[in-house]
Amino acid sequence: MRLLSWNYQGLGNPWTGRSLRKIVREQAPNMCFLMETRLDKGGFEKLYGELPYQNKIIVKKPDSGGGLALLWKDDIRMDLINFTNNHQKHKYWELLNHLKSFMEGPWLCIGDFNAFLQSSEKLSKRLAQVSQVEDFRAAMEECHLEDLGFKGYHYTWNKK
């Protein structure tokens, strides 16, 4: 199975749209998880409805950046276990631990958790909160998850 997970920071930009279409065409992922799309369902369908995915879940909170798109082909069996517009981090770590109890064998969690395992992963004038780093690390350990890393720029977002 091929899986694409990408924090796009806005799929309304023509460059990112061309990039997504090229990757889908060349790499043929069976499933795509796209973060920070900034598109609601109508906007996503208008710009990317032609992508070869029969199944889609598009989530965008009104009047916010964000946005998620989960796309998958019919040959993939997927069960949606939980869905909400807004997870609080500590509740999310509890949810991961709960979901782990249903899993038999290897499992995968993908996405941008807006959390980090080392304070060096954050570039900011404000110091990282040690408790948040420890909470995320504990959740990863309890769920037997590993950080697989990423490809791309280390710091792709700022508030400037």
C-alpha cells in the first residue's frame, strides 16, 4: 500500500495543486492524508474532485485556516473510528491510547500532531513547555509508536 501524508499549508495555491496532482499521478498512493488544506468540502471538490479517489472525508472548521482531507481508493478497507472538529492535545493522547487497545499487530498514526518529542524541534522565542513534550513522548511510548521523521524543510511555518 502507498500512503501520502502531507502538510500542504493551503491547497488553493496553483503550485501546490500541481504538486499534488503530479505526486498522485507518479506515485499512485492508495490513500492520501492532506493537512492544512484551507479548503472546505465544496472548495476541495471544485479544485480536486477529479483525483482518482472514490472515498473522501473533508473537514474544515469555518473561519479558520486548517482543514483536513482523507482520500482513499475502493480497494482499501478503512473504518472511521473517531471524528471531531477539534481535539485537545491531552484528550488526543488519551484517544490514541484507547484506540491502541483495539489494534492487533502493527498500526500507523499519521499527521501533524502539532507536538514534538524534543525541545530542539521548536524554533521560537518562547521556550517549549516541558510538560507538553513529556506528555507527547509518554503517549508515543504507551502506544508503541515511533516517529518516522519527514522529508522537507525543518521549519515551514511562522507567525510573521
